[in-house]
Amino acid sequence: MGTESTGAEHRQPVMADVAKLAGVSHQTVSRVLNGAPHVRPDTRDRVLAAIRELDYRPNSAARALVTRRSQTLGVVSFDSTLYGPASMLDGIERAARSAGYFVSVTSLRSLDGRSVQEAVDRLRDQGVEGVVVIAPQISAVSAVARLSSSVPLVAVGSGNQTQVPMVSVGNRAGAEAATGYLLDLGHRTVHHLAGPANWLESQDREDGWRRTLESAGASVPVVERGDWSARSGYQAGLRMAELRDVTAVFCANDHMALGVLRALHELGRSVPGDISVVGFDDIPEAAYFIPPLTTVRQDFGELGRRALELLVEELAGVAHASAHVRISPEMVLRRSAGPAVRR
């Protein structure tokens, strides 16, 4: 007859098991887990070897009660299916792991004040030590400005209108570089396909485009507007292709530029022979468009990493509310933009 299993042999190991195997007290195991000083190197090595052998996993909740630290940071994000926010989250999570933190993410459909406040409150209830708010919309900026929170906060992509430490991309500078590049190629003016009007990135890129044209004494065409999607770029491209004076288009992101390229191809307008196209973001697929897309690169992963670093600095008391980290974009020259053809 076989021996009936009680399941006890399959229970998860506890701290007492580690202490017994290592031949130390459970207080010594606790000191090793919490990185306390004054533990003999050979004792620490025995404890760590026991932990590995037993595959012991500390109880994070109990550990937080002792250390008063959860080692967890919160992130409030919006539409993480978009390339930018998703890449920022990846950068934040990688940086958090390197710094010894876990990340808890709340993704919102709406970035109004109430939703953002409720999200931060939920993260606080989970015991997070600090929060990163990815705030690309005007409503999110207002929400961040009104936040009531006892935990440190860092905002990403919020312009200059928040009173918390922030990280952003030089969107105006990137748009100025893209527009100036097309003007230097001999185009009399540059048409612009902007993003949604309620996004700060869209506003800043449109502003940089407009300022560059005005400084050059070029005419400022009517702005076409999309919603960041390739579909909206395609629809705008169909309209612009019918305008014979269009020789250059600066698109506020690469997905809309992809739609423009498709529309121009369908209507028999060559790129860059008839119309030059420049995007913004440098998504991984941009180099494989037909033709490969000239664009403005912003490093979303770096944005996330710097935001996490700034939050850790704030936790350590070395970052101030006025801290502002701005990531400089750069032009990536490929084959979708060329010299203007005089008609």
C-alpha cells in the first residue's frame, strides 16, 4: 500500500527553515534579507546558500512591515497600447529592476482630474513609495497640478505647467529640426499633419513647425489634423495629394506618416520625387517603410528610465519640485525626403 501524501512536504519554505538549514537564528536571516550591516561574510554566505537551496521567497508584505518600505513604485499611464507609452513603461520597469524596485501599473482610459487622483490613491493603498504619472494630455497636466498626495510624484511629458519633478522630450526642437531640414532642401514651405489638439506633444510640435516657417519668411499652410493613427494619416494624405502646391509634409508621428505614404502611393505621387515626408518618433518599423522614413527620433525608453531615476532621487530627498529633465531628440535621415523639384 502506498503512503498517502499529506501535502506538508510541498509547503512553501519559511524563514525558520532557512535559519535551521543555515544554522543561524531567524533574526540573522532577517538581517541578511534586509541588507543590514554587521553580519559576518561567512554567515551571510550560509544564509544565501540556504535561501537558494530551499528556493525561499520572502513575504514582501511582512518585510514591508519591518522595514516600512514596500520597494514598489506606481505608474499611472494612458493607453499603453500606443508605442510611446508602452515603450516608456518598458524603460520604467527596466530601470526599476536595476534600482531594486517592483512596479505597479494603473492604465486609464481618461486622464481627467478625478481619474488620476483615484489612480494615485489606489496605488497609495498598495503601499507604493512613489508614483510616475505619464501625462501627455492637457487634462492630465491639470490633473497632476491638482493632485493631493503624500507620496513623491514625477510627471512625464507635461510641459512646464506642473509643480512636480518632470521629464519630457524637446518636441519643439524636434519639429524645428524637421521643418528646417525640409526648408534647407529647397521646399518653399512645409505642410503639417498634426496630432490631436488636446495632446501637449501635438501642440509643441505644431508650434515648432509654425515658428520655423515664420522665422524663414515662408507661408504657413492650414494644418491637417489626425489622431496618431495610420488611418488618419492615410485620410489626410489623400487630401494633401490633391493639392498641387504640396511638396513637403512634416507628420507629428511615424504612424500617421505611414498612412500618408500609402495615400501618396495609391494616387501615383512619388516620395520623395513629388512630395517629401518626414515623421516623428522613429518607431522600429520606420526604417522599413517604402521608402525608409526620415524622422525625428525620441528615445521613449530613455524617457522612462530618467523618470524612474528622478523619482528615486526624490525618494532620497535630492530632487526638487522644479527639477526638469529634457531629452533632446535627433534627426534620422533616410530616403523619404529629398530636394524640392521646381514646377
